[in-house]
Amino acid sequence: MPGRLKGQDIIIDDESEASQLYSKGYFGNPQSGGSLKLNLIESIYLTEIGKLKVYKGSQVQNLDKLFRMGNKSVENFEINYIVYRDLRQRGYVVKRGTNPLDFRVLPRGGIPGKNPSQFWVLAMSERSEFDIQRMISIVNKVKKAKKTLLLAVVDEESDITYYRSKIVQPKGRVKDEAEGVLAEALLLRDRVLVLDECEAQMLHNVEFFGKLVGTGLQLSLLETAFLMKRGLIKVRSANTGRFMKLGTFKKEARIAQPDFDLRLQVYSDLKDKGVLVKTGFKYGAHFRAYTGDPENNHAKYLIHSIPEEYVSMWAEISRAVRLAHGVKKEILLGHKKGEDKVEYLRLRRVRP
């Protein structure tokens, strides 16, 4: 059917053709008088599948001209078009979103004005930056509207990976007041040892701290700082033999682990929520986290600690999500927010 180019929109003037196109796919927006107004992305898709011919005056605008027009006038045009086309071919009704979102997606069989959106979609290239502050701002906006955010990341071969993104608050059941426990430990270069067998076993029984090695207990620097703050452990320097205050211990820990403070903030926040935290090195993350007894439960999360103004490329985020998915865990980005708060962004691959 013919469509008339008007500015950056395409108008279908014939009332019966406009009605037919709208009722069969809910393309465009009906206008007073019975015409139908299509945006450029909708029009290019309909042209590609052979349902529309766009005219400028008496001249037909082929796909080459329409794509060039889209490239000039629509921000992030090629990425938006690839995502729009994919969602349409999956059977969804897709409508333009409001900034900063690109699309509103109705459920299959949904009717605009009658059915609420199933997804709000943000389309981006794999070459786009992943800016944690911008992402969390968008996630919170979508949450406030009680919608589901779908991130559509397009790679250089035009394949699309979809992610659901959500702010979550991990909670666990591993928490012990540990009254009457006080162990003595020795700081080596990048780890701490509890050498007394009885003290080692006692401390390990408190929320599964450390790893029993022989008759002693080996603790990480993060575990040690957390235990010192709780008053459950006293630490001596292997160099001087003297007991250390928490501030002095942290100075030594920063030498071995430059991002110690960032990791400690996330570690401490998780522990305060009753989550059991262990190293996630073998999974390419900072932590693996259990919500229950590790002898009876698998780790639920892989967690990466990130600073307030974290910016990365999507390739790194994709790698982390894929790895977590491959070992049946969820990836959480523990985002430092101020001096004492952490918020957790969950990313999960989905097939819409």
C-alpha cells in the first residue's frame, strides 16, 4: 500500500488500507479522518517485508534512500532498527518508547491502549559503554513505573543478546552472634593464619569463616578485617610480632590488594545481610555467595565489586553474565554508593 512521506513520518491516507494495517499489527498511530501515521523505523520494516511503498511526491523511496534518511534523522538508527525488526519477527507489538528507553513492547496478542507493556527496551551496540550510574538510573525509572527492563545488545554481526536488569537485595541465613569467641592470628604477606587448633575450629564454626588447613585456619584479608571489627580476632604482624590495630591492618592489606576498601565494603554489606561470602576467583568474579549452609547449598551469586563511577565495555559485562549463567549462578554487580551503602544490579540473559 502507498505511504506519503511527510517530514520524518509516513502517512497512509486511504482509510481502509490504514485500518487494515493497524488492525493486523498495530503499526503506527491512527489519525483523525482515518489516516495512519507511521514513524520511519516502522515504515522501513514494512517496506522491507513488502507491505508498504513510500512516496516522496511521485517518486518511490527505495530501501537505500530510507536507510540513508534513517541514518541522518534517527539517533542510534541501525541498532534501533535491528532490535525493532527482531522483536516484530518474534510476534510482539512494538511502540516507540520515551527517553531514555527506545521501545515499549506489548505482549503477543496485546492491543495498544488496552494491554500494558510487557517490556521497556533499551537498544545498544556491543561497542556502547556500560555506565553503571546511567544504568541504575534507568533501572530505577523502570521500577518506579512497575515495568520490566529489557536490554538489547547488538553485536557486530547483528545478533542480539537480551538481558533483564534489576536492582536486588541479596539476603541469607548465615549469621551468628558468636559470643565468647576470640582467636589469635598471624598476618603473613597476603593472608592470615590461626594456628591454635581449638581457636581455628571455633572461628570456622562462626559463619564458616576461612578454610581449615591441617590443624589451623587460613583467613583472607577481607575476612580478617571484618572479624577484627566484630572483635572476634586479634592479629599479630609476622614481621614485628606485635598486635595490630584495625587501621594498621588495613594499611598492610591495601599494599597486597589495592582495591581492598572497595571489596571490603561489598563484603561487609553482604555479611551484614546474612550472606556467606567466599572468593570467586575461580569463576572470574570477586566473590561467590551462599544464602545458606555451603555444605547443603550451592552458591547462588557471583558478585563483582565496582566503584561509584564504573564504566566498562559491554564485552566485559557479557563475559561475566555468560560465565555466571554457565555455572548456574546469578551475576550481581555490587555498586558502591557513598561511604556506607551498596546496591546490587542483577543482569540475566533471557530469550523474549
